[in-house]
Amino acid sequence: MIYSFVLVVHSWLRWAVLLLGLLSLVRSVQGWTQRKPWTPADRKASAAFVGALDAQLLLGLLLYVVLSPLRPTSLAALKAAMPVAALRFFAVEHVFLMIVAVAVAHVASARAKRAEDPTVRHRRIALGVLFSLLLVLAAIPWPFLPYGRPLFRF
């Protein structure tokens, strides 16, 4: 019961992550290319993206570590899962790529905060969000993949 609820929230929160990432990316690319000042709205867009990613990571780790029946419970189980694409994806690839995406977003955010020049801030956020979004997009189990999941869970 709780597994299904957390899985649905995790599934829907991905859309917030993607939308907030796009919003932050558009704002930062515009600020970078048009040499706009760094505004509180830019900071909020970036922080909302990183916050949504953090929430998504926490839900994902809760699913993976505590609730999921797909989690390998030993090194032997992990080794056995490797040849099976769906098991490998959820046991290793999805988790690894998402953790890296969150780390990239955090590093970009921290580096942007230290930049004095607004153009540099926008560039650091733009590149960090772009790389983070690419990792997220690569790690989503899209329905057209062999191990895909529905776009919307209910």
C-alpha cells in the first residue's frame, strides 16, 4: 500500500522536476545570452529545480532502500541482475544516473552562488541544469523502452 503511494508520488514528481528544470534552463540561458542581471526570480527557479530533484531523490531512495521488491539484497543478487536489462536498469543505472544528476545540480548551484558576475551565474546554472536534465531524461524509464513504465501512474 505505502509502496504504491510513494511510487505514484515519485512518478508524478518527475514532471515537476522536468518543468522546473526547463523553467530554470530557459531563464538562465536568457540571462546568459542577453547578459541580464541575476534576479530573485532566477534564484527561486534554480532553487525550485534543485529542491524538486532533492525530493525526488529522497522518494526514490525510500523506494529503493526500504520499499521496493526489485532491490537486490546481496552482491550475488546484484550480479545475477546484471544480464537482465530491466533489473539492471532499476538496480543500478536509474539510481546511479539520478544521484549524479542531483550532484551536478548541487555543484552548479553552489558554483553559481559564488560567482560575482551575473552572466557567469547564469552560465553556470544553464550548463548545470542542462547536464542534470540530460541525465534525468536518460534515467527515466520511458514507456517505449523494454523496461518502460507508464507516463502517468494512478
